[in-house]
Amino acid sequence: MENQAQRPEFIAALKGEVGTDARVSQPLGINFLYEAARLPEVRFAWPYPLSDLAATTSHLRNTLLAGSAFAFLVALILAAFLAQFTARRLQRIVEFAK
């Protein structure tokens, strides 16, 4: 087993910071995002598979895109309705002025 104390995230944790590093896990051959933090009298390190983070990010991006498209459609319909309403009122004012 290799010395974990030489890892960048662990060095940062020893300084009292939250350390992060992205690298390929040697035993598994998978990209991981490693994080480490120092809490009083305890040091924690935990890996996150980058494929999971990418999938979560993709899902969040798609959800935001769908929500934005829906909000845009509602705003467009509302704007069309209000423009039609305003045009009718202006037309009545013009006809009355004649």
C-alpha cells in the first residue's frame, strides 16, 4: 500500500484546508475525485467516482434546460396574450378617437 500522506489532498488537509485532487485509482483504473479534510483530532479522506459526478451533472443540466424551456414557453404565451390584449385596447382607443 502506498503512502497516502504524499497525496495533494491529504497534504492540504494536514494544513487545515479541504484538499481535492482528480486522478486515476491505480487498483481500479477509474477516475476519482479525492477529497480530504481535517477535523479536530481526525483526518478524513473520501473518493468520488468522476463518472458518477459526470452523470449527476448531466442530469442536473438536463433538468435545468427542461425547466428553462418550460419557463420560456410560459413567458412567450403570456407575452402573446398580453400583447393581443393591449392591441385590442389600443384599437378601441383609436376607433373612439376617430
